[in-house]
Amino acid sequence: MSAKAERLHLRIDEQQKALLEAASEAAGDSVSTFVLKAATEAAADVLADRRAFLLDEEAWRVFDEALQGPAQDVAGLRELLTGPTVLDPPNDGASR
């Protein structure tokens, strides 16, 4: 591994800093090491499905046919995506 020469500067609030310090201590890492590991893993996850998409010939044919076909409704999906979630505030005024 080559020497690290680049810097990344972040502005965070007190709560974020305290959270990162507590988590890094629990992991046995410095805050810098912890944040770098977490950010690198998150970046790799975001890019993972965009870098390579390998299918054999038959799987590609099936995939391509699915892409060419008309969109289909999935039972319950519209309601799931438009209905209230556990993150929405309750309607009855009671706190969670």
C-alpha cells in the first residue's frame, strides 16, 4: 500500500463527532481509521453493481427479454411505497 498523501476535510456537529469517537473506540480504531474504513466500504457498496455485470449467454438472454418486456405491476408495491411508514409521525398525536 502506498503512503497516504491526500486529505479529506469534513465539517461535523458535536453529536456526529461524539458518535464517531464512540464507535471508533468500540471498534478499537482511531477516528480517522474508522471513518476511512466505513466510507470506503460504503463507496464500494454503492459502486459494486455499477462496475461489472457478468452473465452467461443464457442468463443474458433472459435478462434482456425481461428488459424489453412491458412494465408490470407488483401486487401491493404501489400501496407499500405510497402508504405511511414507521418513520412517519403518528396521526393520533401519541409519541412512539
